[in-house]
Amino acid sequence: MTINCNGKLIDLSTPKVMGILNITPDSFFDGGKYTSDKDVLIQTEKMLNEGATFIDIGAYSSRPNAEHISQSEELKRLLPTIELLIKNFSQILISVDTFRSNVAEKSIEIGACMVNDISGGTMDKNMFKTIGRLQVPYILMHIKGTPQNMQNRPTYESVVQDIMSYFAEKIMELRQEKVNDIILDVGFGFGKTLEHNYELLKKLSHFKTFEFPILTGVSRKSMLYNLLNTSAKETLNATSIANTIALQNGTNILRVHDVKEAMETIKIVEQVSSL
């Protein structure tokens, strides 16, 4: 199971780690921490040294009730950061976290290699065509609503079956645009209750039927700290536990704030599964 990133084939049969770099002032865990070039470079170097295969850069906060920012503001934050990282880390594989096709295109043009779209193409009708033209890996995530309203009492007939149907439809649309490398993300916390999130974690292996790589992003999310009556800052252990369950259910990419701990989790799970 491989994906092509800037001409480099990445084998996902061994799980990989995607390090999160939020350059937003208001992200739920690390908002405002990486606003200077120096801070961005230090954090990126740390994640790469700890074993991250991909760095996922987000300039638009998608936490519940996040402020909606303009495309020009997103580009102003994003493009200089991509250029900075490529200049300093020549082999870096950058995923751009955006739902806007124009932002995705400009980011790929200057060296990013993958698009991580929280909206699964629902917030920009040109996204699938753009990905087909760019021929880059695309992370297809499920969301119900938008970041501004997604947690307003989300309901499903069956959360697993409903998301399976969603993926089936979106994959067909992406195939029509000749998109080759598709990665699935069930979208933990994006229009889901606590119970929905844990049912998806338990039944993540159901999504292997699509025969595409699965990305899991549960790092320090409210599904962890709300259950434990704690805070995002105190959920590193809980994140490792949830990531372990995700790996045991077939996850190929862990999207995390804490790369070292994710790499350790992968190593232990791989050791057990090899016996």
C-alpha cells in the first residue's frame, strides 16, 4: 500500500506519523504557539527528528465554533510557512490542511505534496477537479456540517454505515476525476458525539473494506478529555491509548501533536502483530 508524494513512493504497510503544525492563533491545543519563523522551524525539526514522515500545516482553525477566516488570510499565513520549511528541510513532505481548492493548488505549486481536506469536498465544489488535475494524494475526511455548526446535536441512523455510504459516494466522484491516491479519515470530533467517536474507533476496521489507507486524528481531542474530565494538555497518555486501538484496527497514518510517543506506539503494536 503506497502513495506518491512529490515522486517519492511512501509505503504505508508500516504505519506512518503525520506531525501537526498549526499556524493559527486559535487552534484548540496549540493555537498561537508557532507564529514566528524560529518557533515553526524548531517545532518542525523536532517532529522530523522524532520520526514524522509528513508535516501537516493548517492555517484555518477547524475546532468547533472556530472563527471563519478569508482565503487571503489563510494564504498569507500558509504560503510563507511552506516556503520556509522547504528552504530549510529539502526532503520534507508537506500536507496542507485546507478545504479551499485555490489554497490547495497554490500550496502544491510551491512544494506541498498532499491535501488534507476536512470537508471531503463539501465546502468547495472545485476541490475534486483540482486534486485530479494536480495528481496528489488526497485525504478524504468525513464532516457533518461546518466547523461553525458541526457540534450542534449531530445525529446519524448508524454512524458507521452513514460514513461508509458517504465514502462510497465521494470515492466514486474522485475516481471520475482520475484521483489515484485517496486516504480515508472518519473525522473524529467533526460532527460526532462522544458515543459516535468511540463507536468509530471500535469499528475502524470496517473501513478497510475500501482498500484505501486510513488516517486517524484523535490527538488530544475533546473525545478524550471530556470522557476523562481533564484538558487537552493532560491527554497525551489518552492519545497514545486511542492511537493503539486505531492501529490495532488497521490505521495507516497517525496524525498527532506528539510524534515521539506516536512512533513508540507504532513500534510496540508492530512488534506484537509480528509475532
